[in-house]
Amino acid sequence: MLVIRDLVKKYGNFTAVDHLNMHVERGQIYGFIGPNGAGKTTTMRIVATLLAPTSGYVEVDGVDLQKDPIKVREKIGYMPDFFGVYDNLKVMEYLDFYGSAYGIEYAQRRRIADDLLELVDLSDKKDAYVDTLSRGMKQRLCLARCLIHNPQLLILDEPASGMDPRARAEIKGILKELKRMGKTILISSHILAELSEICDCVGIIDRGKVVIQGSVDQIVQRMAGETVVRFRVLRDVDRAVKLLKEQPMVTGIVQEDLVLEIACKGTDEELWNLLRTLVNNEIPVISFNKVDGNLEHIFMEVTSDEEVVL
């Protein structure tokens, strides 16, 4: 469904996308993961025909993007991270407007809009003004708008951004239903645990390149050998991070409040020495345990060796 080969995007001397390669099969949910500034949004905007590449090849459902971008637009639905909505329109009017823009006949687009509102659980809001909707509802409405012309490939840039857990769960359920309907989905997100639950395949991008891709299970198996340790400190978390970054065995750090997860290479004896280093430097460690590897830990290892805060 989506083939990207040797894709490059430069802004002057800065390379945002650096000879990137990606392959997304029809019917897959493909998770696109990377630190801020890694090139995710730039790549998605190129696939959405909103940004011209410097060089490389992009194909959507057999169509060369650079040769026939109009045909590609018929096949894709794009939902950016930050999107505008027409607040002075009602929900049904909003979808009807976009259906009209795609040249869909009036009676047909009203039927399609009704079906889409049911899909995104907004049927009871069709006569409400868009500006009265919550952020989560607006996100779902924007997703419905992306589907109005029945695209085969959905390009979703952080679709759950800013949502509470309940709203994220609703989006996740909608994505699973779209997969069941045969849609192909390219989705970026920083909520890695949720991506691992719904994606058939993931690609991790760093500094403009896909550094690893495959199913979550395949990637975990390939990256076996790292030990991941989670510990909680009572205070002085910044000083703990600084000490850990000085240890050669530590290959990555994820911080969330007073909890740290580190990826490291070494024996149990070396882990004990690591803990002793923290304690000897008066870091109040109140828990310390190994954890099973997952997508976040792989992300830590294959992206930059600087601290990653998720």
C-alpha cells in the first residue's frame, strides 16, 4: 500500500529526512515512532502530498506520488497533529462541506456522514455546533472528515494528542474497527504502550532514518540482550539521571516524575554496583527491579543516547 525508498528532505544544510525507507502492507496499522524532530511529521506531510521531497520515491497503492499527486490524494486521508475546525458550523454541516469539496453527490454524502458519525460515536451531536465539542470529540470528528471520501490509506499524526485515557481508548477502538474494514493506517504517537497494543508493525525513526522496523514481537526478539531496570527515588531525580548518564553500562534512560527506567548491559553484579553507586552518592532509592522489555525500552536503545523523556 505504501512504499518509500531513499526519501530525502533538506532545508538548506539541515536534513530532516535522510534516505528513509519504509514499506506498509495493505490492511496494516503501522506505528511510526521517534523523538521530537526525528522526521515523523515531515515524512507524513510528504506522503500526504503537502510537502515536496528533495529526492526519493513514494508510492501509494501503486501510484507514484510525484507523477500523479492528485490521484494519490484520492487514496489518502490525512489528520495532522494540529488541525483547524470550522467552529461556526454544525457537525453535520462540517462533514457535508467536506463531502461537497470531494464532489460527492448530496444524498450520498449525507448517508456517508451519518455512517461516519455512528462509527466515531457522534450521532447524537450531529446538530451541535463544532465549538461546543470537547477536544476528544473534535478529534473524532476530524477522523470522520478524513474518511468522507473512503480513502484506502489513513495518515494520522498523533491522533490521541491531548486526550484523557477514556478518549484515547475510544480512538483506539475506532482504529481497530477501521482495520477490520480493511483500511491501512500509518499512525504516529508518543504513547508507545498503546501503539504496541494496536499496531501490526512499527518503525522507529531517529535523525531522519528508520533505524528498525518489524512487528513488536520481532523487534523485541532482535533487541534481546539489554536489561531494563526500573527504580523509584524519593528525591534528587535530576542528580540521579546525571549519575546514571555517566555510567558506561547505561544505554538509555526514560524518566517519569520520580520513576526512572534504564536500559543497560551488564551482569547482575554490575547492576548491584550501579545501585551501590546511587546509594553511595546519597540518592534515596526506594525501589529497584528488573522489568521485561517492551516498545519503550527498544525506543530508548535505538534512538539517541541522550535522555528520552516520554
